[in-house]
Amino acid sequence: MLENLLYDSKLDLCAFFVRPNERLVKMVFDNLKRHGVMPKGCPVYPGDSVVLTNVTLNYINLPAYLPETSFKLVVKLESTSNENRINVEIYTLQKIIQPRVIVILWLDVGSGALQAPFYNQTVDYCTFMKKPGTIRMVQVVYRELRRHGNVPTECPIPSGLYTFNGLSTNQMRFPSFFTQANFMMDLIGLTGVAKVRTVDTRWYGIINRVKCTAADRC
């Protein structure tokens, strides 16, 4: 059961880089810097990498009033630019047997009232890869991943590096009934007969209607 929020703050990251005066955020940020490469200032340029390894809370000197307990942390990043593109790198250390993906999509989450998911689908990747047109919503994203990177093309999924550069929802051809709205999407990866959860991610963004140009595919 989710209790009341202990901490809720909105930061200007550019200002925080100059004067890191938010104590709780600084504790986490300092620990992240010890375990990887973090942005040092603004703007963050295309090609800049954020690489973190062996991150743990054990070395963060949290305030004494925080009890020993489980927690939930949600971080949202916002940008003032008209379009944001992201790069994703996934390195698998071993073959992925019987991969499945759970896709859960909420629309209009900015209203504050989280409603039932707009879309909730579990996808057997090996079956989907043979006939991607059978699941139209997932095919929209899959098509863009293929355009911008090296999507796995066989099962089991071989070990190795999978990179996707310049991903943007602006290039995804969503159905015409999609309105301009903010969204939240959960992507959960399962593997094996026991459906072991291997990846659990949550994405936030905005679906905008954009004018097609000769340089962009719509």
C-alpha cells in the first residue's frame, strides 16, 4: 500500500548543477557521481553519456529520521525543447530464452487522476517477430526501433549489444484516434518458462501531432 509522500520536489537541474542545495537530492547525486559519468552542466548535448555501474544505497548517508523500510522513487525529466530524442543501449550477457514484454500505457496522466490503463498487452516476442502486424500498437514502436537500431531478429535472443539512437515519439505513426496528450508507459521484460522479470522500466512523455516534412517519415 502506497503511503503519503515523504518528499516531493521539482528541480531546475541546470541550477542544481551550479548550486546543489537540495540535501536529499545531493546525497543521491553525489553517490551516482562516484559510480559513473554524470552531466556536469547545461545544456546536455547530443552524444553525452550517462553511465552508472554498481549503484547502491548502502553508501548514501541518509538522514537518521528515515526508517528501515521499502520505498518507491519516481523521477521525471522535462525539457524545454520542442522535440526530445533518446539513445538506448542494452547489453545482454547471455541468451534470452522465451522473451516476453508487457506493455502498459496510460494517457492523460497529467490530469492527476490515474485511470485504468488505455492499453495492456503481453507480447511473446518470438511470435510477434514473425508477424509484427498482428499487434498494431506494438508494431508502431517496433518499426521505429528497427529504423534506429539493431533489433534482435532471432530467438532465443543472442547475447550482445543492442543500440538505438535518436528515438522519438514524433516519428511514430500512432492511430488517428490518438489525441495530443501526455502519457506514462510501463515496459516489463520477462524470460523463461517461469516468466522471470528481468527488466522493469517506466517512461513518461507527450504525444504531439506534428507536421510531416520531406526529411521526416510520418
